[in-house]
Amino acid sequence: MAKVMPFHGLLPAPQQVEKVAAVPYDVVNSEEAAVLAQDNPLSFLRVSRPEIEMEPGIDLYDDRVYAKAAENFLRLCKQAPLALDAGKHLYVYSLKMGNHVQIGILGAASAEDYDRDIIKKHEKTRKDKEDDRTRHVVTLRSHTGPVFLTYRDSAAIDSKIAAITATVPLFDFTAPDGIVHKLWRVGESESAAISALFDEIPYLYIADGHHRGAAASRTAAQMKAANPNHTGDEDYNYFLSVIFPASQLRILPYNRVVKDLNGLSVEGLINAISEKFTVKPEGVKEPARYGQVCMYLDKQWYTLEPRFDFKSLGVIERLDVSILQDNILAPLLGIDDPRTSKRVNFVGGIRGTAELEKLVDGGKYLVAFSMFPTTVSQMMDIADAGAIMPPKSTWFEPKLRDGLVCHNF
């Protein structure tokens, strides 16, 4: 059963939280991070993307980058200030984006659960990214970016959360992107009660943050090896997580753009696609249902409907992104490995179909595909099967914020 433990959270002063809170390190590049942190010395991006204070073009894995992260973290602890809670607590974290609201438990998940696959995964990780996050965590002695987890809904946990969110939050602010963030500190006895309810949850699932999860596992192993008196109860055995019920998650599509038509003409590509799909030049920009894909080509939107029984395929093969990859991108456009190909790119659904039109009309890409979003149920089924989803299958919104609570060890 899953462990979700209270811990001594490190939190900013409420009057400074809006300045401290920052988007996750991996949703912005160095240039974007520098713009977001400009004129804000308290931005947590100075900890998660410390290169923004260093010479342009510095190797992101340079020793000096990690040293700067530690230096900035200590400075932020003093200036914000960041204060360590005396007691061990869970926290309730709410995000509101437009009419969408999701509310989860912020707590310490178990690295052992990650290793034993009680925390299930659906993506592959890259060693260089694991190395980076592991070194960042170990250098700071803190998990500063939460792993985004989910679980199959529990009425008992929902009831606890509803009672807590009926009270006044500790933090309540609207970020520059319009997302409303609220955080409640849960009392110690109630934290223990909620932690006990998670003992009845058989599995947790990583929705977003696979590299942070892998880094947490590696950190725990590294710290254990260095500690001759290891007991298993040390803080390094746990990592920062926010855990939302599955019914509340919002997955946006991860769309595709391709730079060329692999030697085909516009008419040739449409004819080739027509062998397996019904192609309708309807002008519809977003698929209406699972199994349908929309294509933007030569200033025209087309709806593609499979003419084969995709629902009888395997759990991976029947995903919309797999249908596109296996029947169009690979055989017709020559994109055999979307992880490494330089001819395909991925556009998060938050940017909308206007971004696809812009990229194609601008000439940098020749064709775009608008996808129907992968469902949470599909994601869980794949994780339960021990399988790996195709790259860039899910885009979760809204994004969590770094800096609200850190987990030191």
C-alpha cells in the first residue's frame, strides 16, 4: 500500500509566496526563465534554473551551476524567508485554471514505493536528466520540485480534503498566468489520519515528473550507501509529491508538427493517408473523440477517421498518438523514432491550434496534427500493464509551482 507521510515543510512567508513561487524547471528554457525571474530576486527559478545568473551559454551540468543553486537556495531561505515547520504536516494544494479546479495532498512519498512499483510509471527517463536532478537534490539536500502523482479516487480522502478547504488557506494568490494557487497546512493529528487513509490506496501513479521521481530514488540509494546507521526512517527516504484524485486531472493533447512531407506532394500525402483513413476537408481543428485526428496541410484542416478497427488493438497501439505514429508518421513521413527525429516537433495543447497554423503557415513546418488528449484511464491502464507510453503523449495543465513547500533532508 502507498505511503504518503507528513514532514517538516520549508515554506516562504505568506506575504512573499507570490514572489517565490515559480513554474517547474522543465517547462521553461534558460531564456524564458530569465525573463520570468527578471527584477524578482526571490523567484525560485534562481534556485531551479541558476544558470540565469551566470554567463550565457554555460554548460548546464557545470559544477558551478549546482554551486550557484545551493548559494541561491541559502540566500532565499534568509531573504524570503523560508521557514521550517516545527511539526510534521501534510498540506492541501488547490489549483484553479478557468473553471477547472483540482485539489490534492502535498506530502512525502516513499522512494521504496517508487522502487517496488507501488508508484507506477508510464514514461522512460533519460540518464542525463536523472543525473542532473539527482545532483541538484543532493547538493541542496532538499526536494524543491514536487512529483505530480495521482490515485484512483477515495471518498474518505475527498471528505477530509473538503473539510480542510472549508477553512482559510495559508497561501492564496493568483500567478501571472491567471492560475489561482491555494495551500492549507493540515494539523498534525489530521495529517496522521490522512496518511493512514493512503495506506488503503494500493497504487500511486506518476502523472508528471518522471525524472524527479527517478532522481528521488537515486538520492535515497546514494544517501543510504553513505549512512552506516541507516534505518529507513530518514527524511531522504521520502520525496516531495502532490497527489490528486484521478477524476480531477486535466490532460491536454500533445500535438505534432512535421518539417517536410518526406518527398510526397500534398495530394500524394492525402492519397496515401486515404488508404487507411477517411479524409474529410471539413475545416475542423480539434478532434471530437478518441480515435480521430485533425490535420493541417496547405492552409486546410482535414479530419482523419481510421477505417480499421483500432479499438481491438493493444493498450499502447490503440492510443491516438500510436495510431498516428504507426500509420502516418512512420510509414508515410519517415518519422521512425519520434524521440530522436529532428523532423518532428511537439506542441503542448495549452498553445492551441492557432500555434499549429502559425508554424505551418510560417513555412518552418509543412504539416501539423491536432490530437485528442490521452485519458487518465488510458495512462493508468498502461502503467498497470507495466508498459511505456509513446513520447509526448500527455500534457498536464495547470502546472504545479516550485517553492511553495520544500522537503529538506
